[in-house]
Amino acid sequence: MCNHTPNPWKIAEYIDSGRAIRRDTHAHNNGGQQQIAHVNSNNHEADARFIVRACNAHFALVEVLGYCIGFLAGEQSNTDQDREEILEYAHTAIAMAQGKQVSE
């Protein structure tokens, strides 16, 4: 596993005709933010939104896929409640990847 900058990431202000991707650090230096990347492309707004959505949803998608594999392989219980919980988590992870508002 790589040691990337922890999530969540967010889109920040414009920098040199592009967008910055940052994370809150709750530190006092740099206004409590750490710059992750600078997106400077013809589609910098859409590209930055896609990068942030994909990175912030990554772990939830991988985790729910692991649950689905375990469920289908018979490695975990197969009750109606288990199915409902996995489905709910899958819908939440997909909504995160699509940039939709999800409730905590």
C-alpha cells in the first residue's frame, strides 16, 4: 500500500489559471491546508472535481467490494439484514464516487 496524503481532499482556489486540490490539516501553517496537486488543463474544473471524487470514494468502494466478495463467496453470514447493510453501503459508496451528497 502506498503512503499517499490522507483523505478527504477538496477543491480549493484558482492558482495560475488552474485549480488546487488540498486537504485540511488543522495546522496553523498555510491556513490549515496542505496542497496535494495543481490541475492546470483545458478542463481543470471538471478534472479537479473528478480527481477529488475518485480519491475520496476509493476506500469506501474497495471496502464494500470486499464485503460483496465475502458475501457472494459464503465467507460471511447471509441474512436479510446483512444484505440490506451491504446494499446500503454500496449505494453510499457509489453516491460518493458520483459526487452526490451522502449523509453520515
